[in-house]
Amino acid sequence: LLQPDEVVVEMKEIRGQFETKTPSQRLRSLLYIYWKQHSGQGEFEAFYQRQMENIINTIKEKLEPKP
């Protein structure tokens, strides 16, 4: 797991890249930090895919049914 000072450094790096990263790149960076802080086990790519599916499904559920 990351130490508190490592988290601060990573968060500052993300804030510093705010203007240069796309929203999807920013989300991926945040998911990576979350993964490292909470487990860091397994493959990040598999974790990322699951989280993106969760986000997509959450938004799909909020859509109105097709007419």
C-alpha cells in the first residue's frame, strides 16, 4: 500500500496534469491510485475493466426506456 506522502505526491501530479489529460485519462489515473491504496493485487487492467463496466451500468440504469 502507498504511504501517506506517496499519496500526496500522486494527487499533486494528477492536479498538475489537469489541463493536459483528457477526462478519461484522469479517471484512469484516479482508479489506479484507488486500486493501489485498497488492494493493488491482481492485474490493474482487470480491475479497470470491472470499474468501467460498473460506471457504464450505473449510467445505463438511469436512462429512460426507449419509446
